Amino acid sequence: MHMLSCVHLLMGLAFYVHAQNATCPSLCTCAFHGRSNEKGLTVLCKNPSLTAIPASLPTDTVKFRLERTSVSRVFRGAFSTLPDLVYLWLTYNSITILHPRSFSNLTFLHELRLDGNLLSTFPWEALKDIPRLRTLGLHNNRLSRVPPQAAQYLGNITYLDLSSNKLSTLPNELITLWPFTTQSEPQRSVVLLQDNPWLCDCRLSVLLDISKAPESSLVLLDRFLTCIGPPNLAGVPFQGVDLPRCRRPSVLTSATKVTTLLGSNVLLRCDARGYPTPALIWIKSARPNLYNTVQESPRIGLRWSVISLNGISYKDAGEYRCRAQNMAGTSEAIISLNVVGVINGNSDSRKTVAPKSQTSKLPPSERKPSQRLKMTPSLSPKNVTGGLLSAPKRILTAPKASRDKMKRDR
């Protein structure tokens, strides 16, 4: 028995020495493991003088650990030559940047740990290259937000560590990955959220409700998370907070199309509902924050706004967008303004008149019979007696010589 143990030890040592001498990168150590959960080659690079990920990693590596080095960037395809990699630990380095394709060709990767780095952002779309990933560790970084689109890449994650970052809230798209469940043995996800400056407003209401539910697919390892704000909830544990749900704004206008005369005054109004109370801005031709606006919020969840347009000109015509926004989303409504009329410049005081018909501009020969002008009696010339002039009578006058002859004959 003792002899057999010595043989196994010598064989293990031989594998270790072979890995060290044949394929193991400099400043790293390599070892074969026979345990079922880590069976295969493990490479450990733990040297502060390392500034880049070794390029000559053994292609049969199953577990790679890069710890406490000076590596600050992970470039595209940094591990693409390791198709059998299952565990990737890049912990407590100086990593600030991850390329979106850093994890390409890692189709068997099960566990990714990036604890203790300097990441202020994480390329969530990079997770589409590792479809079998179940564990994602981002503990002790500098993440200040998780974008809504991250949820589409986290559907298979069962252990997510976001603790010790700078997160104040989580998007609803992520929270809905952990729904209420009535299954006897639900698929549970473990999430670590402690040591973040949580702002307890309506954006966290769904998360708090799920965490309090007796049957939930979400497991918070630290069930004594506390709020850091708003001031009235600072220091209050999650379990003692009851928050209203966020409601995306809805916008209504008194009219969708408005036609007005040139030079007139117009008021455009819109009303918005939502929680928290939406903020309103008017936008025309991609220019936000139009002037001459009045806003009022008569109660929580309701706000109206009026924009005043005085002395309307043609340049005021167009689409006016009333946009409402709160932490639950954005909505808008459009009012189309049409300006009609012309300026009469012949008068001493300029007046606005309605546009004339174009028919009168056509010559009489081109007008239709129904369009030709007709003279009415009131427009006909009158004679001195007030009646209408009769047709002129022809008076014949004889020449002068003929008149003299007629006198002699008499």
C-alpha cells in the first residue's frame, strides 16, 4: 500500500514537472488535477511583475487563475486558444478595461470571477460568447450602474456577486429575471448585493417585494441590506421598507392639430401622469427647453405644462413635442401647429386677411362659365334720371349744301 502511494506521488510529480518544463509559461505554475470538479490542467500566474496575460498558455488548460498581477487590460480573444477552459479567475489585479470579445471561443466556461479589480464598466454583451456561464463574480469593483440591456445576457446566471461596488439601484429588466414562483422546487438564483449605496425608491420596490416573498427564486445572502437614501430612509433595512411601484408617464394633450391665423396668440397644453411625478419639456425641431412655458404639479403623480406663443409667424408652424420623463421611462405627445393668412401691406396698419381665391387671377377666356364675373344692376352705370341708360338712337344729319338748297326751294 505504501509502495502504491509512492507510485501515485511520483506520477503526479512527473505530470507537474512535465507541465512546468514543456508548456507552462514563465512566471506561472502549472499542475494536473484529478478531482472531478477540476479535472485537467490548472495554470496559476501570480506575479506582480506580470503586465499582460501570457500568450503561450497550454491549449488543454481547464482552469486559469491570474491573481495579484499588474495586468490592466484584457484584449480581444485573450483566451481564444483555450477551448476547454471551464474556470477563469482574474482576481485582484489592476484590470480597468475588458474588450467585448475578451471571452470569445469559451463555449464551455462555467465560472468567471473578476473580483478585486478596477472595473467601472463591464461589457455585458461579452457574455453572449459564454452561453454555459453560471457564476459571475464582480465583487469589489467600481460599478455604478447595471444597464437595462444587461438582463438579456444574464438569464442563465445562478450566482451573481455585485457586492462592494457603487450601485444605487438595479433596472427592472434585471429584477424580472427573478420572478415570484409557486413551484415546489424552483430554480433559484443567489445574488450578493451588500456594501452598495442603495437608494430606496420605487425602482427597488419590485426587488424588495421579491426578497420578502416566502416563495421566491431570488436568494439574497445578506438579508439585512440597508438603505443609504433618501434621507427619511437612511439606515433602514430593506425588510422594513414599503415602497410604491414606479409608473411610466402617460401624456395627454388638449388637441393634436391646431390651425391659427398669422399674428395671433396661441397656448399649447399637455398633462402627464406617472410616479414619480414626471418632468416635462417642450421640444421643437430638436431644440429642447422652449421658453415661455409654465408648469405646475397640483399633486403627486400629476404635472401640466403650457407653452405661450405670441404674435404667431410662419416660423412657429411645425410639431411641438411634449416629453414627460421619470425614473420609470419616457413618453411624449405631439401637437401640430399650422399657420394661415397673409399680411396686407397696402393699409396703413398691417392687417391679416384670409388668402384669396386663385380663380380671379385667371383671364376671362380661361375661366369656366360658372366662374366668369357677372355684372349686377348695382354695378351698372346710371343716367341722370336714375334709370338705366337706354340704347343710343342713331340721328341722321344732312350735309350743309343740301340744307341751303332746301331753303331756296321754299
